[in-house]
Amino acid sequence: MVDRDQFREAMSRLGAAVNIITSAGKGGRHGMTASAVCSVTDTPPTVLVCINHSSSMNGVVKDNRVLCVNVLGGGHDALSNRFANKTLSPEERFVDKQQWRQLETGSPVLKTAPGFGLQRC
């Protein structure tokens, strides 16, 4: 049996995509960095996004009932760190307005995310 510390060490080495989850609507506009994202099914297109109950993003997504998964690529380190910074306000996270556009759902979508032209969140 693997003990807790061994398991945590092994899982810390598990590679995962880094994403910025965004949402906008009556609950406000917000975003966060997340690696706990995976596909569930393609019919209908469904993803699983894990958001901690104590996160301010949790209430925003519940109120807005929409979200967008922006998959990050190389060169997005600073953006990933900004959206992971818990001391920044939602407005400060979206400081570079030129990087974003708004989808039909209201969610912000990153213009430089891989697959930008295919996104419908």
C-alpha cells in the first residue's frame, strides 16, 4: 500500500494541462487558473471542472451558470500566474483587455488560447 506522502509526491509529478476558467454574467466576471479539468463525454460535449467550494469563483460560476475553459499554451506563464494569484481582484486578472473577447454566453475567451477559433463555451 502507498502511504499518503508517497502518493502526494507521485501525483505532484503527474502532468496536466493548465487552463484559465472564466465566467461572466449576473454573478460578475471572474477567472481562475485550473489544472483539474477533463473531458467526460463528446455527446453531448461535457467537461468536468473542479472548483473548490471556498473559492470566490465557485459562487460566480453557480450564479452565471456558464463557464469557458481556456487551454493555455507555451508563453502563457505570466497569465497563468496572474489568474492563480488569490490577492488579485477579478478586474486585475483581466487587466489586459486586448487579450480577451466575449462569447455569446458572456464568458471571456482568451484570443491566444490554442483552438481559439473553435471555442463555444
